[in-house]
Amino acid sequence: MSADNVGVIHNIGYRAYEGSRLGRAQIMRALAWYSLRSAFGFGRGAKAKIVPVLTFVAICLPAVVSAVVVALNSQHTRPISYDVYTPQLRIFVLIVFIAAQAPDLVSRDLRSHCLPLYFARPIERIDYPVAKLIAFFAALLVMVEVPLLLLYVGTATQLHTGSQIWHETKALIPGLLLGVAWAVVLCGLGLLFASFSGRRAYATGAVAIFFFLTLTLATLLTNIGEQPGVGHTLSRLAGLISPFTVLDGVRQWLGGTTAGIVPNPGGDGVLYGLMFVVFLACGIGGLIVRYRKVGVA
């Protein structure tokens, strides 16, 4: 080989990465944090924040109104219960929030074929859906629990004795625990139906149709069962169709005395408990199974 054909290596200034290599746990943490921010539109344009802001304001508004009522009421009694918290409004707002925001967490990655890039990193197949579940669970927890905390603060600040505040605190705790049950069931089901399509419109439609259809059917059958001449068994069991009515049935089965959206199931309460487990398993388990196959290519 002549001297004219000798190759030359040029140093153009690239430096090797000398920082720490993040592992599986750090990747999951980053993905969950990014997904939680996306659920509320943070890090995105103003249009992405419209639905989260409006739904959050709407669900907190009754708590603010209650605080004003308590302040003006000489008895300092709140008009809203912690365990049900305006059930019709809560259900409507959560359906809108889930249908609008769940596709942002999963559908965009499907549409833009980003999943092979995620799975090229040192994470397992289960890590992606688990990170999304953690993020959406936290988002729904904010939507459900913050209004209860506002309701509590608005009432407790008007009380004058420690025993009254402690009584109010004891009333709050079951409501917070029920809020956890709402969030854990709805996050799995919402993400599962949103993951069926990479198109946002289809994903939103799938989530909304499932929640609205099952709730409408359960409400209709419950009303039919309460008509004269119709056995009350239908009205007690109709609530097994919808996740929202199942959650309310579990609340009453566990000792809740406030009237809800379904009649007290009585001895059939164990069926509501079993159906709660079924919805929970279908949502979380179904999402994990879904991501064992999707996005390979």
C-alpha cells in the first residue's frame, strides 16, 4: 500500500460518556414521573392542560362550596359526606378525565411505535405497564383524594375542640381508603381499554363507551328492580355490571351507611367484593398481558 492510501483518524471532539449508567429501577421511576406529568398536561402545550384543569376544578368545587356553607352555618356541619362525595359529579368527572388522559399515557407510544425503543433499554416487558399503572393511579388519587382533603380542611378549621376535630378525622379516613379503591380499579381498566388502539379517538371512545355503557345498564336494571312487583334481587345484583356501582356496593357492604348510587346489597355484598377483585384483576392483569405481545416490531 502506498503512502497516499494510508487512512487518517480525525478527532472531532466527541467525548465518551463518563456519568453513571442508570438501571431498571431508575428507568421505571423516570417513566412513571413523565407519565404522571403527562396525565395533567405538564411539559406540554396549553391545549393539553384544558381537560385536566377543568375536571380538577369541577371535582373540587363542591368541597369549596361546602367550606363556605360550614363557615356560615352555626352548627358547622358539612352538607357532603366523605365516603360518597357527590357521587354523580365524581363519576362524570372521572369518566371524562380517564377517557381524555389515559390515551395520552399509552396510545401515543403505540401510534408513534416507540415501544421498541423502550424495550431496547434494560427494562423488562412488565416494567412499562407497571410504570404507567403507578403514574395513572397517582393521577386518579389526586383527583379523588384532594377534594376530600379540601372538604376536611374546610370543615375542621371551623371546629373549636379537639374532640370535634378527631371525630371529623375519623370520618375522613374511610373516605380516603375508598378513594384508594376507586383509583386502583379505575386506573387499570382505563389504561387497558386505552391500550387497544394507537389512535387517540378510538382509545378515548373505547374507555368512554365501556364506563358509560356499563353504568347506564346497571342504573337501568336497578331502577327496573325497584319497581313494584319486581323482585328486589335484580336491583341488588344489577350493580355488579359497572365498576362504579361495584365500588359503591363494596362501600355499603363494608359498613357505609350513606345512601349511594345502588341499594344496599345486604347479604349479597360478598358478590360485590368478588366483582371488585375481578375488575381489579382484569384491569391490571389485562394490561400486563397486553404488553407482553404488543410493540415487538
